[in-house]
Amino acid sequence: MPVILLTDALIFLLIAVAIGFGVYAARHEHLRGPWRSVGRSPVGIAALVVIAFYVAIGLLDSLHFHPRLDAPTPAEPVQQEAAPENGAPDPGPRYSTQVLSVLDLWLTPLRERDEKTFSAPFATHLFVKEAIEQPDGSTVRDYPRLTHGGAHLKNPANRTADIVLRTLLGLVKGLMAWTLILAALTWWLARRRGETFNDCARAIWSGRTQVPWRVGLITLALMTVLGFVAAELAVKYHILGTDKVGEDVFYQSLKSIRTGLVIGTLTTLVMLPAAIILGIMAGYFRGLTDDIIQYLYTTLSSIPGVLLIAAAILMLQVYMTNNAESFESLVERADLRLLFLCLILGITSWTGLCRLLRGESLKLRESDYVQAASALGVRHSTVIARHILPNVLHIVMITVVLDFSGLVLAEAVLSYVNIGVDPTMNSWGNMINSARLELAREPIVWWSLAAAFVFMFTLVLAANLFADVVRDAFDPRLRSLR
Amino acid sequence: MTEDLLLRVENLTTDLVTRVEGGERALRVCDGVGFEIRRGETLALLGESGCGKSMTALSLMRLLPLSGRIVSGSVRLDGTDLLALPEREMRRVRGGRMGMIFQEPQTSLNPVLTVGQQIAEAVKIHEGRAKASTPARVVELLRAVGIPDPARRAGEYPHQLSGGMKQRVMIAMALAGDPQLLIADEPTTALDVTIQAQVLRLLKGLQRETGMAVLLITHDLGVVAETADRLAVMYAGQIVEQANCDDFFAGPAHPYSRKLMESVPTAEKRAGELAVIPGRVPPLDRSFGGCRFAERCFREMEHCATTVPGWFRAGPEHRVRCLLWADGQPSFEPATAQAASPANTQTAGEALVHVDALQVHFPIQRGLFKRTVGHVKAVDGVDLVLRAGQTLALVGESGCGKTTVGKGILQLERPTGGSVRYDGADLARIGAGRMRRYRKDLQIIFQDPFASMNPRMLVGDIVGEGLQALGIERGRGARRRRVAELLDQVGIGEQAMERYPHEFSGGQRQRICIARALAVSPKVIVCDEPTSALDVSVQAQILNLLKQLQRDLGISYLFITHDISVVSYLAHEVAVMYLGRIVERGTTTEVLEDPRHPYTKALLSAVPVIDTEQRRSIIRLDGDMPSPAQPPAGCHFHPRCPEALPECAKAYPEQTRLSDTRTVRCIRVS
Amino acid sequence: MSAYIIRRLLYALPILIGVNLITFVLFFVVNSPDDMARMQLGDKRVTQEAIDTWKAEHGYDLPLLLNEEARGLDKLTETIFFQKSLKLFAFDFGSSDSGRDIGYDISQRMWPSLAIALPVLLVGLSINISYALMIIFFRATYIDWGSVVLLVAMMSISGLFYIIGGQFLIGKLFHLVPISGYDTGFDATKFLILPVLVGVVGGIGSGTRLYRTFFLEEVNRDYVRTARAKGMRERVVLFRHVLKNAMIPILTGVVAVLPLLFMGALITESFFGVPGLGSYTIDAINRQDFSIVRAMVFLGSVLYILGLIMTDVSYTLVDPRVRLS
């Protein structure tokens, strides 16, 4: 039974907006041209491939449902969810109150194979010593074997060989998958360009295509192989270790992707309407309208962002603890908090864009073509829609892309201060937050941090590089500086 | 002869490499340029925008932008090959033996350093003098370029100086190294004509005193005629003609030069159409197998497109790159290939728009509660009458308020006083809603054709905007038909509808702007310097079009301009504006033939003319136009007026009516 | 000048009132003092008496906006709005929920914050400017390209990792300086090195990149060409002309954040155990001490507005073209 969380709904809305915008952009040369040059930049394509992987995982994680209960006995391992339904004599198919996503379903092996506590990446034994009962009845304090990680090995000493073997297997599988994609792409391109398959392949390989397919394909190869190797290994090992309660860190990292993406995108989505409308109005109408809007954004931006977020989140917490009964599940509650965080982040971040748009509209309203339009008796609303808005759209687009990476980073910091997403929600910030307490351990528990670092760094770096390419393409002033 | 030679440029070839999608594109901006300059002479490099004349100058200085590279050639300054010099040595030449001044004095000076500091830099680099004497040298240089009170000015920042002053400072800076050659890249293009006259005169004087040679880069034939000894005409990266000035103006040898001369508007050409050069300059990213001008040439021969023309001799000091001269002197028809249509009859049309005592003041706010402490009196009591089917030219220098008058009439700038009566209504008093009714009768064309169209809209939508907004053609199909008709009318063709403005050249865009204004069938069009951003050959096309539209549709124009030659060609009546007020008004012949106001006289005398016989002695105006926030007491012009009397400072002179059509505001005229 | 500053200060008043209203609504209207008390007392099943005692202790037992029971002016002053919100205007921050005097705490904790933030700003500024100048000097070469990639990569690392990494590498691995803690007077220096270092390194990515664009914008202007045409060396052109112009946006940007330095660096301070305002704020957030959060919001706004005013004034000092109007 599908469940649509609030953020899910907004993500679908976002996708709809993006598609709509894509169609609009494709019809307008001034937008299509810059996007085309983004598509022709090697850095842009490479970053896009990486981002696509993240987005795919994030989307899989946004399709939620209540899993169907097969047996009448509710023996399903209900994880965080408390309250299983009790004695409802419903004859129809019964659903768990648990909310799962398609990604969870896919990662079920990862999700369900918990250890007792910490274990290092690829470990076969637990990270802490425990009293183990020997077959002869005596107890020894030693590192016990893991319940799942490397459990298939009779002799843990064979681990390295096993890992190498599985890596190779993953490599081969990954390359095969990549070759399939490569063949499909080449075939499609060859048909479009009206060349033979071989000519087209040669063109791609020597980098003679306008879109740098070669760079894209190399990045894709890297990501596919990495993905397949990880998948192959993750079945049998905890490739990034486990955390304090024994949860697989790799699983956590993957689940955190959705949180990062939601914060990075929904925040801008919620702030855009206000920023665009108010910014343009302030610049275009000037006078009293301008004064009021300027007052509004100066006031909001004068409150230190972190404190405003802190205050709002604290208030939400108070509200939520006092009205705990109105939330059906922890997932819904965490989701609401996530959405609220996006909202409040949006409130603190719309002022910058609003100010930019105000300045630009001030300039545009004095431009000759707006003057010509008023000489032709065009109404204000039409002038805004036809002359101002299309000419500030590139600023909006640059801002959206530029803000994304900053917001992903901000999530980490906020969660670290406990005013970010719900502690029960997977996020890189929460991973860092819980891991830093273990930093004092000897030897150090480093894998949670490392995992969060790698996953976050890859996404943010790709986003930053992509943003650079987009800005260069859309900002003619910067382009001329190159 | 050879010891006379200062600079010899041979076969100079420069590329500008631009990064485009999927690779690089090289523009050959100078292609085999060669010329010589003798000591103490002025060589003018003449050409329209984009012909490579500035790039030639920058190549000489080795100051090309990062994307530019010199491919081949040699530049010998007094025997030294500049292109072979190491950068260290070249630095000593720059600003030393060779100085340069640029087109935009506004941006060419560093805004955060004082004028004195910037000149001192140049002094220190090239004179290596003891630091103690540097300030004295700075003051000396400032005095040499005619800046009053140089010691005080040296401590000021560039923004405190007027445009003319800044250009003088630039010249002072270039003089610091006692250059043998001064390269002046369009030194007066950004300046008003009276200031232009000052600067050109200064350059001439300095040249006489120091004996330096000048390479003057310009697009203005008048400036060439008045200042240069010899000239070289550039077209599409090549020099196509070289001659001394007298020979050239007596009879240009290249068809391009001929057309250029013929397209300059003058009073004599009033009766007919101006010569135009069809098409546009070919893109420079390809190699040419023949003459670059062939496809636009009115004398194109069969082999022009396939044979690269070499140099041919057209006179003792006259060389031309044109195959017509291969077999000796060709004959050109006399310059009256224009259809002589009946002269514009001077029948005064009925008055359409009455502007009375129009005032547009902008408040200056200051202090704790934004008190209004004064007004910029951009327009301060202007009376005008626009007559049906006629052109009234509003002439004045930048900052005199002429553009504001145009916007005030159209209510794009709300007047603070006076009235604009049209069709029984006072436009200055009615609200925005009622004004919409009159919008279709009053239209405007702007100066900059690149800025006056929304780059995000299709040409069809741009032209149809008024039809839609004023509800003239509500149906989409009808609107498109009308737009197609309009585009045909202005000579663009209806296939332009589905294209964006950036695909068109400056002249074409201005035509589209005209079509947009025409769309609502206006009775009056305010033309705000519609041709001053265009090259002279393109300007001719636009002027022809405007004239033809007036003939066909009976539109009246308020033609705002600073260019007297355009006025003499196009206008029926002239009003001369100075500091927010009209100082003289009359028919074109009256005002241009017999100016009465001292300002008009000075203005007219400052205009550089080609024809040496028409040249009058320039009446020098000192200083600059005062700020419209604090106009001088009495006659606004009296502090600069060569004929001022003590009474002039007492009150603004009353209007003196000399004839039915003519009024002057000067107490000396009565 | 002084008239201008006075006017700007007067303009600041409505903004501060707005800030106050927002915080008031957030803290007292969205959730009632009862909710807050329940939160603080922790238990869900606290008695109404306990709540009332807590409210009385902390001065939350007054009506929100209008005290019907009081007389005269007290009708307005004996309210939460006046006591908790309006008094902030007199910089009377009251006492925290744990009973300490907030004003005193702030005055004590401001200096450690400054001791970190100021060196970070100054050292960071000089490093960023020098690096950006170097990139510009080698513009359109591989040094330029490589540096930009490096900067983007540095920008893409979360500040948390700089802190954790710095602490781990320098403190734990090399044992160069203590990991965390603070001391008074000069002894504090050894505790400051690490946070300052981390702050500087963490800021290089975005800072240098921003300055690089400032420089790039200037280096293509006409006056630079004029300077070269005088025969100046490229190095001198960069230092004398480009740097001087680019310093205008850089300096005014710095002036804008100058007052906010007092607020301290949130994460750095709490990580390194520096008793500054940053860690004060974080502790307050974690302890859910609303009085402190409210005080810090107000203080932050005041400093922000001060920064705005100082920016405008500084423009007139560094840019000869700008005069106050």
C-alpha cells in the first residue's frame, strides 16, 4: 500500500516543475543555448553523471509504502516502529504500519543484518571484546565473530582472498553492465547521426563528439564498477563497518542521500516564489512597495540564521512533544521535521536572491525595451511577465544551483548542533554527530566519519563543479572574463 | 625622405581567438596591414566599427587582450623592430617613445587614484627623475594640456572631472614620456562636439610644439579632414586605400571610400536619398579568395570575387587596393546617383503637439528625513510645437536635457510643470489610464538598438507588442499578418519574425525598432538619437527609411540629436537646447545658415566638416556645461559665452521673435 | 556624516522592533509558557503547580501583552512582552533559565570568541588575497586551472571535517598543541592555535575563489590597459591598480562581518572547548534555554545592523566616488 509523505509529494512536485521548466527551456533559445553549452562541457557531464546516481538513489528512497504482511502472525521484525496492530480481525490483506521505501526493499539484506555494536569495515569480528563462551564451557574475553559480516567464511583468515575474488566478480559484472549501456548509447547516437555503429564508436572514443560522451562514459564506468563491486561485497560484509547499535554504515550512508537531496532542493523550491515575486515587485514598483519589502528582508536577514533555525526547531520540538499523539509514526514525524527544516532554511535564505532580483529589476525597469513597452501602453503585469521575469531567470537558475551544495553542507552542521533533521532520520549530519562521540576511543572508530565524508564530498564536489559550469554558461559577464 | 620615416608597419597580421562550442575560432582582425608614419605628421586610420583599426593600434603597442596574438609582420619604430623586443624593452617603449590614449576617458582612468598620482606614475617610469621634482612635472604636464588650476586638479579623482578634462589627463599621461608617436584611438568619439574641438585643437598644438607624430584612429570623416595629413582606410581587417588628405577628399579611389563619403548627410543632399552600402561586413573567421568588399560593391566585376586585389597607384601619393585601377584610372559617376525627388516643400503643417513651459525636475534628497534640498532642472521651461508631417530637430550636447524632453512628452518621465497638449488633452495632467488612449499616436525610437529590444523575445512578438497591448489587432493571425507587413515596410522581411534580436546587425535592429513604433500607426515619433550608435553607412540607411516613412505616412518626428549634419539633412525646424532651455529656434535654413545665439554659433563652428571651403574658424568655448542642479544666474550660457555682457548675469533673457518661425533668447539679439 | 549615521541608527529601530516581534511570536505565542515549562521540567505528567512555580521563578507568570490586573502604565509593563522582549532594547538581557545573569555571561564570553574570530579573519584575509593575486598573475595557465579545482574541492568539504581532521592530525597524531580547552591571558595562545588554523584553512576555498572573481573583474577594465600602456610592469599593475580597486568590495565585505565576530564561531568553539559566545549559544540550544537564545538573537541583529551601517560608512572611506547622501 503506497504511502506519500509530505516531502515525497513535494519531490514529485519538484520533478513536475523541473520537467515543465525543461520543456519551457527547450522552446526558448536563450535558455536552451546555455544549457547546451553545459552539456558540452566535460566537467559538467562528469558531474551530471555523478549527480544522476545520487538522484536515482534518492528517488528510489522517496517511493514509500506499507509492506504487506504475509502471515497472519505479525512476526515481521518491526524496527523502529512500536505499535503493531493488535487483533484487528480484518479479513483483507493486512499492512504493517512500518513505512518502507523501494530502496529499503532493495537493500533489505543490508537493512536487516544488524550486529551487536561497532565493527570495522570488512571485519569478521566485533570491534569490542566480549565474554565468549567456549565450547568447553569456559569463558574468554575476546572479539566475537559477527553474526552476518563475513559469516560465510569458515576460516576468517581466508578473508582477503574472498574479498579479492568478490571484487573481481563485481568488476566484471560492472564492466558488463557498462558495456551494455555503452552499446545502447552508441547505437542510439549512430542512428541519430546517421552513421555506422563503428564510426560512431570511434567518434565517441576519440572525443570528436560535440557532447563529451567519452568523459561521461568514463565517469559512468567508474560509478557502475564501484556500484557493482560494492553490491557484490556488501552482500557478505559490512563494507563500511557498523555503528554503535550495529547498523550497517553503508546502508546509513545510502539512506542519507535522500535527506541531503531533499534539503538541497526543496528548500530552494519553497523559497523561490517569495523571492521572485517580492524581489521583482520591489525593484519594479519602487516607492512604498520597495520600502516594505526591503524592511521585510533586512529584518529577516538581520536575525542570525542559525539562531532563527534553532529557535524555530526548538519550538517545533516543544510542539511535537506536547502533541505527540497526532503523529501516526516516527517516520511521519521525522518527515514533518525535515519539511519544517526546509521551510525555515528557505526563510533564512530567500533574502539573498530577493535582493539580487530587486537590483536587477531596478536596472531592467529603466532599460529601453521596458520604456518602449510603457510607451506602447503595455500593462505592468505584462511587462513583468514578458520583460522582467525572463530576463532575471538566469539569475534564479544560477542561485538555485549554487545554493544546493551550501544547503547540503548546512544540514550537516545543523544536525551536529541537534537542530537539524530528526535524530531518528538517516543523515550525514547525524552520522557525524553520533560518530564524533567515539573519536576519543582508542583505536579510533573512523568509518562512520569517513563514510559520511566520502558520500558528502562526492555529492557536494559534483554539485559545485556543475554549478560552476552552469554559472559560466548563463552569466555572460563572467564568460567574457575567461 | 627615409630619415623622415618614424614608423613602418609591414604585413601586420593579428588573430583574436575566441573559444566557441567545440573548439576555437580565430578571427583575423588585422590582415597584412602595412603603413608608414613620418615624423611630426598625422596619419588617420579611418574605418567603421569592427574593421580592426583599434586592434591594429593595440598590436603596435603589444597590448592585445589575452585572446589576441600577432601572427606575423614587423613594426619598426625608428629602426627598432618592436615585435622582436623582449617584454622588458617593450615596456620602455610603451608610454615612452610611443604613447596611447583611448576612446573612453570615463573608464580609462583608475577611479581610486588621484589624477596626479596616475600621471606621476608615468613620469616616474620614463623619466627616472628624482622624486622631489615629480609633482612639479605633473603640474607642468597638466598645464600643457590646458587644465585650469593644475595644482588643485592634480589632487582630484577622475570622477570629479568632466569627460573632456579626463581626456586631457589621458593626453598628459601619454605626454609624460615625451613620445615620438602618439596613438589616439577615437579620442573624441565619447565627447561633445565643442569639447571635441577643444581636444583636437590641443592635440594639434602639442604636435606643433613637440614634433611628435600622431596615429589618429577614427570613424569620422570630418575629423580626418580637419586634423590629418594623410589617411589610410581600413575595411574588414585590411587597409584598402592610402592617400594624403587633399587627394583623398578630392576623389576617393576605392568604391568603399566613395560610398562612405556619399553616405555622410549634408544639407545639399536634402533633396534626395543618401548613398548606402548594402549588406554587412563579412565575418573575419575565414580566408578571402578575392576582394573583401566585392559582394557589397556597386562596381563589382566578374573577377573581383576570385582575385585578391593588390596595390594600385591612383596618384603620386595615393594607393588603392581595387581591381578597377588595374587598367588605369576608372571613371566614377558624379556623386549624385540619388533620385532627385521634389524638394520638401516648406509648407508649415498644422500644429499637432504643443509643448508649453515643460518642466522636468528631479529632486535631490538629503539629510535626516530625506528633505528635498534642491532640484536637478533637467528640463526647465521648454516650448515646442510639433507640426504634422514635419521634423523638428532638438539639438544639444549631452546633459542638456534633450532626451528628458522627449520622455516628458511621452509621459515616460512625468513633467513637474508645464503642459503637453495633444488632441485637446493635456498629457501632463491626465492619469496613466487615460494616457493609454494616446499611446498609439505617440511613439519613440531609442538610441541604442542593442538595448532597446528584449533579448528574450522573438522579433515578431516585439513588433506585435503594441498591437496586442493596445488591443489594435486582437486576433493572433491578423496580428502576424500586420507584423509581416511592417517588417517588409522597413526592409527586413517577414522571415525575421521567428528570430531573436541578437541575430541582426545594429542597422537591422534599428529598423525593427522602427517597425515596432510604426505598428500602432503613430502620428508622432520621438527619435532619440536613433543613428548615433551606428556607422555612417548604416546611418544613411536609417535616415533614408525615416524620410521615406515621413513622405509616405505623414508622420512627424521630434528628432533628438547632437549631430548637426543629420539635422541639416533631415529636419524642417531646429531647436537648440542648452542646460534645460531652448536658446534658439527656427527653420533649418535659418538656424544653420545664420545662427544668432552665441551658443549656436559656437556649436556649429565646432562641427568638423569635410569640405574645406565650408570650414569656419572655430569659436572656442571654455570649460564645460555647468550642472543642471545649479545653473548659473542670469543667462545660463554667459560664463562660457565669448560675447557676454555684464547684464547677461542678471536675468535670463526674454525670448526675441525674429520672424514667424524664429526665436532667440539672447540680449544681444534684438 | 554624523547626521547620516544618526539617520541610519534611527532606521535600525523599526528593524529591531520587527526582530523582537518575530522572536516574541516564536517563543511565546506559538508555544505558551506552559508548554515551555513542561518541556523544561521534562516529565509529561508534571502537575500544574510545578508548572506555575517554574513560571513564577522565571518570570513567565505574567500575561503576554496586556496585564488587566495591573494599574496605569503597569498594564503594559507588567507583561511578558515588556519584561522579556522590550527590555532587550536597553541591553537588559535578564537572567537565563538556569538563573545566571545573561548580560554578565555575554560580557565575559565575548573575548575568547574575539580571540579566535579576529585572527581567523585577519590571517584568512591575507592568505586569501595573496593566493587570489597569485592566481590572477598566472591567469589562463595551468596554475590558474589547478588552483580553481583545488579551491572548489576545498569548498566541498564540510567545516566539520576541517575541525575533526585538524584536531585529529595536529592534536592527536603529532601532539603539537592541546586538543581543546582554554586558559586566561597569554596562556590561551596554545589553545588558540588549532582553532585559528582550522578556521583559516576551512575558509580558503570559498574566500580565495570569491576574491579571484573580484580581481578578474578588475583586471579586464580599461584603466588596467591604460596602466600597461604607460609601460608599467604587470606586477606593479596588479598591486597598484587592480588590488586597490578590488580591495573596495573585499574591505567593505569584511567590515560588514566585523561586528558579528563577537558572536563567535558556533561549531569551532564547542568542539575546542573555548568558552566563547559560540559555545554559549550551542549550549543554550542544547539545554533549550530560551532566554539565552532570545538574547543572542537580539544581539546578533544589533551587530548585523551595525555591520550594515559600518559597511556604508566604509565605502565613503575607501571609494572616492561614493559620498554619503
